[in-house]
Amino acid sequence: MCPLCRKMRKLYKSAEIKKLTVLYSPEELEGELAKDGNSVVPGSTSFTPPAVGMMLAGKVLLYLSKEDNAEL
């Protein structure tokens, strides 16, 4: 569904990367998106990237410390 993800999957496949840990949400979009002039802006733009970055950093730290059987 996501053009960016499709492009990344293609690049990783061509680089023969077999396994990659990702973070995603299975939630469907609800409601309307905000309109900013001629473009459509999702409401989560301001806080989602930092929150996701912290979640991924936590996963990496668990993996590096070998705690909780974390797997990347």
C-alpha cells in the first residue's frame, strides 16, 4: 500500500538482504486528512517520527545488551 515501502522492499531484494526488522502499524486510516493548500497532511506528522525513532532505538539497545532475547 505504501509507495515508499514498495521501493524499499525492491531495493533490499536487489541487495539480497534476506531479513529486516521493521516497525509498522496495521491500523487503517480513519477520518479526513488535514488540507494545507493543495496538499494533504496526515495529523500524526509532528509526533509520530520521534516516537517511532525512540521505539526502534529501544529495540536496538535491547539487542545490543542481549536482554529480553531481543531479535533484530
